Amino acid sequence: MTVCSDDKLQVVALIPAYQPAAALVDFARRLREGGFPHVIVVDDGGGAAYAGIFAALAALDGVTVLHHAVNLGKGAAIKSGLNHYCVHWPAGSGVVTIDADGQHRVEDALKVGARLQADAGKLVIGARSFDGTVPLRSRFGNALTRTLFRVLVGVPLTDTQSGLRGIPRALAFKLLLIPTQRYEFELDMLLLCRHVGLQIVEEPIATIYLDGNKSSHFNPILDSAKIYFTLLRFSMSSLITAAIDNGIFIALISTGWSVFPGQVVSRGTASVINYLMIKNFVFFSDEDHRHALPKYVMTVIILGFFSYGMIMFTTEHFNISVPLAKILVETIMYLANFLIQRDLIFRARER
């Protein structure tokens, strides 16, 4: 294996490919001619019918082909390529991931590679403007994901679903540890950047959809559901916490407990579970417990007292039951709780 050390562009191209068209061979050749010192193509278990295409790719100078025995997903293919890169290119600037469906131009891939090399340590997104003729599912899907990402994660991006990305070498090692395997891996990549304090920058690229994007293997129902589930992990954890909190509270009230001790016990129990879920599975925070836990406990206490006051006020002035008042109050407080945890408790560390 030749190690990249003297080429002008110290960035390797990485193409995850599942049942690609024969045009991928010429595309890989043009990437090499354009300036990429090496191209890694990952055959994601496309089957025997595509063996000839991958053999032709492997025959090209400066192209390495890796194979999956079965289809593992786009995320798994990217990780296989990243692992190969991390092992064989110890001095490179990073990797540019490029989709295999013909939606990206060589010149745009080179732009992203140059930006990655210039902005060392930043994730570069090849951002489409979505002008011209764009399939409705693609336009709507990106708009929805972009909006949810900005609201839930707090990072404004033009294009959250672009497969053309410049990944710095340091980030590549961290991405190998992400458990997701398929299309949601690319969204988890953005979430990881947010929570390790790595800056995301965008490089404008052309918006290209061939034949209504028919060549894409993206399942608009199943894969979209996985992506939105990734974004809504906080909501899921909050629902679980709310169920525990309200369940314990209602059970205690029904056995004769008064509101204040019932609130303390139910909120305290639910908060322990919520803290562990939020830190480890939602925000992927590496904030030390010594820093995160005191802030979290203080937030729980303050919001707990506020919730207690609002429950008492609501029951006295609106003549509704205590359990119903608690559910209404906690629902209203959800957004404030989320923003405090996202931006103050489990915030990203600056790198």
C-alpha cells in the first residue's frame, strides 16, 4: 500500500457503493486525474452481478476496493473506508466521502477536499442550494431534517443530508465508534460534531438529481424514520422520564401522599434515569460528571420547585385534579428543560 505523503492534495476520496452503475469506473478515474492521491471504494455487498464493475475499479491506478460479504448499510461502508484510511494514511488531512449515484461532480469533490485541507480540523459539508428541478421527497426531506436539526441540536445548516463531506482525520477515528450502520450514520456524524465541539462549515456545490433520483437506494419511509428517530432521541427519553415521573407521582398521591413529598420522590427517581439517558444516548456528551452533574441537579431542583408552585397554583385557580395539573405543567416546561440541558449542562467542549 502506497502511503500518501507528497501529493499536493492530502485528502483521500471515499465512495460507499451498493450496486453502482458502470459509470462509477470513469468517475473514479476522473477523481484521480483531478487531483485525489487515492480513491477508496467500498463494495457494500452488491452481489455477483456487480463484480465486474468493482474489478474494473480495482484495476485503476490509485484505487482500492474493499468488499462487504453482505449489504451492511451506507454508514458501515463509510466506516470500513475510514478504518482503511486511518490505518494506511497516517499523514493525510482527511477523507472526502462521495456518493456513488452520480449526484456529485468531480470539481465539487475537489472543492470540498481543498476546503478540508485549508480548514484543518473542521467537518466540511458540500451544501446544495436546492434550486432548479428537485424531487419533492428530497426537497421536503431536507427541509424537515434541517428544521428539526436547528431546533433540537442548535446548529443551522443548509444541507444536513449531503453525502459529499470532508471528514478531518481526527474525526474519522471518533466516527468508527458510532454504532449506527445505515443512512442515519450521516446525521449522527453531525450530532457527534456538535457534542465534541468540532466546527461544521459548508462549501456550496451544485444540486444534481438524475432521473428523479431513481438511482438512490434511500428508502423514503424506512430510512427517513430512522433519521428522524435519531433526531428525536431526546423526545423519546423525555417521554420515558415523564412516564416514570408521573406514574410514581400518581401512585403516591393515590395512596395519601401530599403534593410536595410526592413531587420530590417522583422527580428525584425520574431525574436519575433521565440524566443517564440524556448524557450517554442523546447528547453523546463527554462532559465530566463533576461538571455536568451539579448543573443537572441544580436545574432539577429549580425546575422542581417551579413545577410544584405551578401545580399548586393550577389546582387552586382552575379547579383541576393534581395529577392532571402536573401533566399540564410538565408539558409546558419541556422546551425550557431541553434548551437548558442542550446548551448549559451537556454543551459541547470547545476544541
